[in-house]
Amino acid sequence: MAHSKALLVLENFIGGRFVPCSSYIDSYNPSTGDVYCRVPDSGKEEVEAAVKAAKAAFPLWSSKSPLERSQILNKLADLIEDDLEAFAQAESKDQGKTITFARAVDIPRAVYNFRFFASSILHHTTECTEMPTLGCMHYTSRTPVGVAGLISPWNLPLYLLTWKIAPAIACGNTVVAKPSEMTSVTAWMMCKLLEKAGVPHGVVNVVFGTGAKAGEALVCHPEVPLISFTGSTLTAQRITERSAPHCKRLSLELGGKNPAIIFDDADLTQCIPTTLRSSFANQGEICLCTSRIFVQRGIYSEFLKRFVAEAKKWKVGNPSDPTVNVGALISKEHLEKVKSYVKKAQAEGARVLCGEGVDSLVLPADNQKGYFMLPTVITEVKDESCCMQEEIFGPVTCVVAFDTEEEVIERANSVKYGLAATVWSSNVGRVHRVAQRLQCGLVWTNCWLVRDLNLPFGGMKASGIGREGAKDSYEFFTEVKTITIKH
Ligand code: NAD
């Protein structure tokens, strides 16, 4: 198609060099609806070259000491941090998220991912047991696996990509990464810093393109023994099928339909602002976002009134305006999909209390064609409704009442997903009891999104397989061997 303005053109990064591609795909600025960037449409050939480069780099990189690798990761963290503002601007433009969120969350966390694994790799120990009567001792040793295939989504682009690259290379693997075709720019910017950080050529290769072409070529490559994937449950099923003939090691971080359970003894002054954030932060495009809010009947009316009044204050508009709370959704198709859920809920008899279809959305002139939507609160919705069962992944949340602890646990667990939950109560015994019985990998009580990267992250049921974190990522990205010595 014809493009009026000069477009940003990305290139693959293979073997330490930027390499043009024979075909490209358009990438849109979600806040204007304009094409502003062209992303390589890589396929088998590009993936083949990247795997070859990663394989060639493996012997040298895997033989470096953890300390040497740690120093390089720290240097890369420093370089990204030096450019934090440029990265934040790029992430906001590419993804539609607010500049405030990109500055405060995405890029600082990408920096921290490298610092965290630069440190944690220095502190792992292996196991040793003895059998004195047999004169034997056993110990374990861990070695990097080889070329890691890393596939990441569009909602937290550099944040999630570096959450994979950092542990993979800290452990001595080399990688071929494929970011989402919709948000590739910050990964490309990071590639420009690798040489200066001291990352040897071929250790980090980035191949841009679609899931169907570049992603599948990586998943099916016989010399990529492990795939770390974050994205939708549907794509994970496809990846599982396609990788099965090779018996690949998979880490799958998938979707969620996360409940917030608010008991009548909750501190609403903390709970309401946090639940607004957990519902609408990053346009609701975080796998950990709350989309089902269960409120105990005694405080239901008060909660709903205050929650809706506060939701209406969230400002939607130009992501680069620092006073804006909600930016643009990732694409026109996604916006339409999210809106269609609101329509379906209404058709089923639910009430929309604010947002889509109820309030008017006023946008600046430059953003009229952007993919914006108001924070939307739905109530009087049945647990069986698609809005209460399926991941919407937008600024839409449902609020319903409950009576007893037993009832709410059952209802919270009655979805196919099991990623995260939040529980609000000042009764510590209840908080423990409920947290134990919720079917999900993470439970926050009286807070949301507070993370210690040392501890496991991941989901149950359709929300994923495997965990990530200091020890968990170390185990995933290394092979363990048990060695027995008889003396
Ligand atoms: P997606 O599954 O459509 O795409 C994710 C990545 O997989 C992209 O890079 C895409 O190009 C690639 N891909 C698509 N088809 C592929 C295939 N057949 N083979 C190989 N790769 C393929 O997901 P998305 O729409 O980009 O992201 C949103 C989803 O990600 C939501 O479901 C969200 O909950 C989930 N998510 C989960 C976590 C978590 O940690 N659990 C974090 C963020 C997002």
C-alpha cells in the first residue's frame, strides 16, 4: 500500500547483524490508526539463519562463567536504562499504552529483568546426597539446554520478552526470539545495544514476523529444544501440537479470567482504587487483570456506587498525554472484539453501568481514528455468560454479588482459567482459607500486582504449564544431570 510519511523499517537481528527481509508487514500506531512501521515478514529461511547463528554462538557463551554473563546482563540493563525515555516513547507509540505506564512499568521492569537474572544466576546451588553404606555420593549438575525459542505477546512487549531473554542467556543458552508482529519496535531497539553491552554475536537473535510463519518455523525447528511462550491459550494449543513430534520442553504462560473477591470487612479505601487499577490498567490488557469482581452482599451497593463513580473519572485519550489513564487498544480487530462482548452481555440482559454505549467518548482531533474505549462496568450478569467465562482482555469488568465464602470460592473457580486472584478481607484466617482453595497460580490479598521475581509465576488449568521465577526459570532453561560417585 502507499504510505505518505517515511516509515520506520525494522530488520531482523541475526548473528550480531541487522539483516533486511524480502517481505514486510504493516504495523499500526493504535492511537491514530496510521501505519507507521514495517516489520519483517520472516519465515523458515530467516528462522533457519537465526538458529544457525545461535548454534554457532552456543559453545563460547555456554562456557563463560556465570559471573562473566552476569556482568554483560548488568551492562545491558544499564544501557536500556540510559535510554529509558526513548524506549518508553516507542513502546507507547507501538502498543497504544500510556506513556505514564510505559515509563513507570514496562521499561523499568525490562531493565530489572536483566539485573534480576544477572544477580540470581550467581546464587543457585545444586544438590548432593550420600549413601555411606554403599560408599556412594550423588550430586546434580546443571547445564544450558542449547538454542531457546522465545515467543512473546503484544501487551507488555519489552517487559515480557526480556523476562524470557534474561534468564535464558543468564543460564548460558543462546536464543532466537520472536516478538509479536504488532509490537516489535522496542525489541529491535534493544538489539542495537547488544554489541555495546558485550553480548557476543549470535547469542541473541531476533526474528520478526507473524505467528503463523515465523512463530511456527521456530516451534517446528528440530534444533530448538525448548520453547518459552507467553500468549493466548489457543496459540499454546497449536504450539503444543506442532512441537509434539520433537518432544520439546515447553513453558506456557497463558490467558486468565481473574476474580477479585471482596468480603464485607474489606478496607474499601484501599480496595476500590486497587480494583480499578487491576481492572483497567494498560487498557485491561494484562493477563493478570481482574475481570470478575465478586462483592459480598452487605457492601455490594456501596461498592458498586463508588467503583462506578471512580471508573468514570478515568481519562481516555492520547497516550502521550501524561494526564491520560487509558490509552488505545492494540488493534481495530481487538477493539471490535472487546466491544462485541459488551453487546453480548446487554443482549443477555446484563446492565452496563458506565463506559461503552453508555457514556460518550471525546477524543482529540489526532486520535479520532485510534482504537479507544471507555472503562466499562457490567453488572447483573450470569456466571455462565461469555463475559464471565472468556478472557476479554480489554477495559471491561463485571461486578456481581455473593453471600458466603463457600459459594464464592466455587464461583471463582468455575472458569477454565486459573492464573491469578485477589482477595480483600481484614480477617487473616479467611484470607488464608480462601487463598488455599482458589485454583490459580497467584493469589494477592489486599493488594494486586506486587511481585517478587524470586517466587514462581504462572497459571493452573488453561492458564498455562510451568512456572517462571528465579529458581523456576533456572530449572526450565537448564538440563539437570544426576552423577553418582563410588569411592
Ligand atoms: P497470541 O497467542 O495471539 O500471540 C502471542 C505470540 O505468539 C505472538 O508473538 C504471535 O505472533 C505468536 N504466535 C501466534 N500464533 C503462533 C503459532 N501458531 N506458532 C507460534 N507462534 C505463534 O497472544 P497475543 O494476542 O499476542 O497476547 C494476548 C494473550 O497473551 C492473552 O491471552 C493474554 O492473557 C496472554 N498473556 C499471558 C501472560 C502470562 O504471563 N500468563 C502475559 C501476557 C499475556
